[in-house]
Amino acid sequence: MVETTVIITSDPGVHLRAAAIFVREASRFKSDVLVMKDGIEVNGKSILGLVSLVAERGSSIRIRVKGVDEVETLETLTDLVKNKFYED
């Protein structure tokens, strides 16, 4: 299992489109993905779960990945968040 904490820098945060992009990328991998914010943990392959975190710009989220391709999965998802979901 690997995990990291990242800061949401995109504006307006993890909205529906950003969540869909995150889920699409997470779903490419076999590993399980969990995303946590303020003590709430959701499936990182669920759009509704991610949106329910209300992760606004400046929020800190923790991404935890477990599985056969966990390192590559975490790197991809971390880069995605750091690069503002490639929306800018």
C-alpha cells in the first residue's frame, strides 16, 4: 500500500468534471484507490464519492492505493491533481 497527500490547486476544486477525469484515470489501473478528506474516505473510482468530499481549492486530500500496480497508479493520480486535472 502506498499513499500521499496532495493539495487541490484547481479552481473550483474537485467538481464533477474533475472527478470524472480522476475516476477515468483511476479506473485504468487494477489497484484499489481510496481518497480521504477530513476523516471521510471514499472510493477513488466513484464520481459521486469524490464529489461528496467537497474538496475545494486549497483542500488537502490523501490518496491511498493498494494493488499490483499501486506505485504507477499513485504517481498518475498525484500528477493529475498537481496538474489541475489537465483542465488549464
